[in-house]
Amino acid sequence: SDARGMAPLARLGLLQLACGLGLALAAERKIIHVPGWPKIPIFSPAVAVGDLLFISGTVGFDLSVSPPAKCAGGAAGETKCALANVATILKAAGTSPDKLVDCTVFLASMDDFDAVNAEYVKFFPGDPPARAAFAAAKLAGGAAVELKCIAAL
């Protein structure tokens, strides 16, 4: 370790990550739309840049009906539905759930943490992506759960 408390190789790894993200962000961006889903004027379902796919916050709503309806089953049902929506976005982008590298879970209530985890582990039975979970005061549309993910293409 050096004086900054970080091994030189770890600093090199962070530098490589930063450079990789810089190269990805310098690439042309491609907006990903899902056939049959409503187009929302304030955000895109996902944006591909370089070899990365950035998935917008995705809630547990059935987007195949008009107007979109919240999935039944409370936080567990919404999590299952939100994960299915993420998989649909990944497919539209030409990738798959095994390419997810990071997911951020937003919860309207941390009391739902265990219910969300029960569905999450079913979706990722092997090696799950990196993850963080946070409580949010209020989620769009009265959702109990929202997922924001990054995947490799």
C-alpha cells in the first residue's frame, strides 16, 4: 500500500475502469425501445453506449396493456414483474440477464427487503450482478420497487 492506503494495482484497476467508461461514453449512443411498449417522452427504456447498456429505472408494471398497470402481489409481485421488464429490455438490446453487471434496487419501504430478495434470487440463481438497495421516500406510480441496471452488450 502507498500513502493513500490503496495498493498500486488497485489504483491501476480503478484507472482502467475510468478509462473504459470514458471510452464507452465517447462512443455513439443508441436508444433502445421495446416493441409494443408505450414511448414515454421523458426517458428511454435503455441507452447503449459502446459495450454497455444503461437501463432506466424499471418498475413492476405490465407495459403491454394500456394504460400500463401495476403488477399484483405487492413488492414480491412487482419485483418479479420489474425483473421480467428488465429481461425484455435486455432482449430488445440484443443481450441477456447473464450480462447484467450492476443493479440498483429502490424500495418504497425497507420492510419489503426480504420479499424483494426472494424474487431476486429466483431470477439470478447463479452469480448475480453487483447490487445496492436503497429506501426511497416515494417511487413513480406508487411502485413498491424500482430497478436501475447496467449490462454488457
